[in-house]
Amino acid sequence: MPAAADSAGRAGFVPISPHLVPPTLFARRKHWAERFGIAPVLPMSRAEMDTLGWDSCDVILVTGDAYVDHPSFGMALCGRLLESQGFRVGIIAQPDWRSAQPFRALGRPTVMWGVTAGNMDSMVNRYTADRRLRHDDAYTPDGAGGQRPDRAVIVYAQRCREAFPDVPLVVGGIEASLRRIAHYDYWSDKVRRAIVLDAKADLLVYGNGERAIVEIAHRLAAGEAVEEIADLRGTAFVRASGTTPPAFTEIDSREIDTPGPLAPPVNPYVPYADTTAGAGCAPEAGPSGTVPMPRPAPSPTLIAPASLRPRRGDRARTVIRLPDFEAVVADPVLYAHASRLLHVESNPGNARALVQRHGDRDVWLNPPPLPLSTPEMDRLYELPYTRRPHPLYGEAKIPAYDMIRFSITIMRGCFGGCTFCSITEHEGRVIQNRSEASVLREIGQVRDTVPGFTGVISDIGGPTANMYRLACKSPAVEAACRLPSCVYPQICPNLGTDHAPLIDLYRRARAVPGVKKVLVASGVRYDLAATSPAYVRELATHHVGGYLKIAPEHTEDGPLSKMLKPGIGSFEKFKRLFNEASEKAGKKQYLIPYFIASHPGTTDRDMLALARWLKRNRYRADQVQTFLPSPMATATAMYHTGRNPLRKLRRDGEIVPVAKGAKTRRLHKAFLRYHDPANWPLLRQALRQMGRADLIGNGPDQLVPLRQPAAGASVAASPKGSTFRTQHARPTQHPRRPPRLR
């Protein structure tokens, strides 16, 4: 098909390939620089480059994390992958962002920049759920805080442009991935533009982007202009507004999911025109206070010839136009509507391209990337990582590395669809597995090469512990499905839940010579585990070191329905199986339940019910997590709009209760820590206001004592063996499952 250039210079714009079986990740002919061989460690200085005989780097990756040459760290994984393609890759880790000079340290990259904030979103990394500054950073030598800027992707991208403005700039990682359209920003309490605009990037890679990053590097190295790269899955870029290619059908998102009265029919071959008063201006509010979505203006210049008009159902040539940035800023219902459509169009098997106008420019999102096959996963995780921090750091301790250095990743992705979590949104819900042989080889490598190994594999898992080799029974159903979760409101009958391959992997891992114990530290999806008593027995007998973390998150249907989490009965069933298996194995083991305070859908009475459940079951939460609205999450859309995007939006539809005020959030957190005397005055006041003063007293069924203990007095503990501590990592983004530049 002939290339169609637009006024923004984005040429060669062709539809995404409809084929769902891509060429293998390692199929391309290697770049000429492969003659330099494999670097012992990717260089961070010109001296290291000189030792390798390099006069320049082809690709320079900039990251907010310390450089650890381990596949759990995104820059190492992407760097070694590009190296395997023949490129010379350099790393600029945690640079001083106050000037462009540190970004010139390795010279001018000949192919491209790759920029990421690191394994965690920089704002989640630096601030608590109460917007308080953290003073530590697990991804920094000796855990020092303050080594990366706020909104690091934007800041790093600006410095790269200052250093070498003519070099193509690609941004990725979880911070960029979760900001690929207009999004609510919790820290500024406003809706921000898509990050590709603020970063002034040429391309944004989102999700599992290994395929995209390899293609981008090879095509740029072959002389293709970055403006011509517009057909890759898992990428986003900017185009001039109103220049949708003639080959595409453009669908108004309201035709798919109507947020209120249906607009007049829209000609699908006519793009949106700028109907606002000026670039960047919001449309006027109507009599009801709502803001209408701009109507398309006729434009006879882009009517597609009949031969190029998409066939009915031709998703490869269909783009859905989301409400404009100005509209979602002004209208919460349209924001929730846009969020819903983004998540509906997230299955690689049936997703269509999306476009959202920001002033006079369009942000175009190609469909999500296709999952990696098992041979591709094996080869990716068996690249020549040293599995250690860069020698530059000397004896400094990097907490995130210490956590994962003896752990093994066996899969990626999650089909749980929890609305507060970023894993499904970033890695996808199709589980991508490694082979048993590959996992066992890596265990042997850890045993033989990682300093300090004592025979204990600290974790064997991934985003979850027990989704290894679980998948839909029908590929056709999987490709067509649009449900956000495979396990809510109950486990889908089309989902295979056979844990036998995972049990076999555990047994073979334990049998590796030199391995004394293999622990499971990844979170167990307990509703799935409860379908396999044999798995629970194997887990409890061999793979728990006294405590097993589990995440029921709440006990009440209101918040659970907004989280897409199963009822507390599923947890009780798993707990019974686990306790029976532990007792039979002769072990005293405990479950560590995680809970979230102030999640959308949670009322004061829901938190009271949870606190009473905790007391009845004699659980004491030491550290608890207050809901943090991370960008692009469905729960964040609920928090911002008070609407439920899990259902079709109606202006008179469901209103979701949201705890936003600091006082309410403190109260909800206090309910989780009902046993802390510091919280008793607040809880007494709340119980009286709720008409539940009967829960104040010293009885076994009462929540808090009537009187405050004297200063220095000790507080009676619960009966022996009943106190357990619940600790939360920073929400949804964990060193065990770091997002990559993808």
C-alpha cells in the first residue's frame, strides 16, 4: 500500500498487521557491530567503551535505577536483548538531571536513546499514598533517596534532547506505559496530557515491548526515519490532528459505549476537526454543566476509496477515537468512558488502535504487543547477564537486588485484572511461560555464579506465584474475550486451572544438586490455588518458610466488587486447605493477609466490618497500605470521577463512594490498625458518630477499649500465637516483577 504522509511528517503510515503470529524475536539479521562480541558488563563510562574497542554506542539507555545486570532489572534485560541483536549498548544510570552534561558521558548514540524512569514509577517510588516524601529508594546504592527526579521520564527525555537533539528518542517502562493517554495524576490532582507529548518523544513503547524495541532499533539503524515507524504494536506516537489515514475506519468511541444520550451518527471516514475556540481550549459547558464531545466537521479530502475502505470487522484498519484531552479534563463521565474503552481494547487478539486529540495534535496508540512464546522467553532470560550490580558500585548494597538475586522468574503477565494493580495493564493478561529446562538451567547458574548463595532459592514465581502455564482452553475464545478478569466474579469455565506443571517444576527445582530449599515469595492467587488441593499440599509442605503472603484485600462486597477480587469465602477455603496441609507436614505456618484501606467503593462501615473480622480472626496488621491511585488504573478512574467504568457509563448511573479527604483516609487506615492505642481516640469518635458505641469497651466482641492507657503503660496482647504482621510493599510495582522498557 502506498505510504500516506501527513502534515506532522509521520510517513509510511500503514495498518497494523492482522497476523497474530509474529516472526520470532531473534529472527532478524544482526547489526554489523556484533563483531565486537559480548560485553562483560554493559559500559557506563568512556573508559569501559575504550576497553571494549568502541568509538560510540549504538543505543544509550537512560534509567532511574542503579544498573544491575540481572533480568529482573528492565535496563539490563533490554540492554542485553539489543546486544544480542548486534548493537553496542551503553547505560546511563541515575544521572544528575540538573544539566545535560551527564547525558553526554558516553557520547552521541548512533541509533537512538531509550529512556525509562526505572522499574517503578518515579512518583510511586518517591511519595507515599499520603503524598509524603520517602527518604529511601530500594533501587539506589545503599538505599539512598533523592537520586531520581519527579516524573523522571519527562526530565530525562528533556536532557537527552539538550545533549543530542537530532537522535531519535524512545521512552518506555512502567512510568511511560501507564501514561500513554490523558490520565489523572494523583500527585498534582489533575488530568495530565499523554506523556509522549510532555516528553517530546518520537515513540513511546508500552507493555511487553521487546518486539517493538528490537524492530525500532533495526529499522533506525537501516536508515529509516523515526517518523516513518508507525506500524508497530505496543507503540504510541504523535500526529497532526485530523489526518487519520484514508485506509482506516474511524469510530467515535461513544458508538461502542455510550456515556449518556447518543450523539448523531458519525461518518466513520471523516476525522475530527478542531472545533474548540483555539488550540488547547476546552469546549464550553452545556446547560447541565457537562461538556459535549466535539463533533466532527465534514472534510471531503480524506474520504477513502472503496477499495481501501475496511471490511466489516477489519480491526487492523479500524481506529477508535476517544474523547479529547480537553473533554476528559472537563467532564468526569467522559474521563471514565475513555478509561473503560482503553481497558476494553487491551486484548492483543482483538484490540483496535486508539486515538485521542490533544489540542491540534493526535496521540495514536497502536494495539498491544503480542505475547512472547516459550522459546523466546527462554532465550531472553538466558542472555549473558552477570546477575550482579555494575562494578562501579563497589561494596554498596542495592536493596532491590538483595531481594531478588537468588530468585527465579518463571512467567510474566496476570489475568486477575485487579483494578488497582498495574501488572495486567502493563504485562498483559496472557501468561507467558518459560520452559522447565530453562528454569532449571538458571537455578544452576545462580548456584554456581552468584556470590553468597547458601542453597536457598528465595522465590520461584513472577507477578503471581501460581499462574504458570495456566491459559484459556480455547485460543479462539481467548482472542475474542474482552472481560477484564478471568477469575471474577468466579473462575471462568474456559480457564485451565491445572497446577500439575507447576507442581512438577517445584519438584524438579528442589532436586537440583546443591539446592536445599526453594521458597515461594510471590503472591499466591488463593482462589486458583484452592482449585488444586495437591498444589496447596506441595506448597505448604516444601515451599513456605513459616509465613505465606496472601492478598484478600478486603472482606466486604462493596470494595471487593470494585477491585475485582473474590469474596472472603475463597480466602477461608484456601486457609483451611493450607492449615490442614501444614499440620499434616508437621509445620507451624501462618498466612500473612494483605488489606487495602480507602479503595474506591469502600465506606466507613465497610472498614468497620473489616476491622471486626480482623479482631475475630486475631490478625494484627503492622503496616497497612492506603489506596494509591496510580495512573491509568481502573480504580484510579473511579477515584477521580466517582463513576464505575467496569460497566457501561450512564450520566445517571452508579456513583462510587470514594474516600478522598485526609481525615477519612486516616480513619480507614486506623480501622486496619484497630489494636494501636494511638488510633483509639479517632476510632471511638467514629464509632459514636456511626451509632456503634456498643463496640467501645473491653469485651471480646468490642473493637476498642473505653479508656486510653496511661503513658508508658503496656497494652495487653492478644492470646498467644494470634498476632501476625501484615506488611505491604509499595503498591503494585515490586522488585520481583519489575516493568521493562517495553
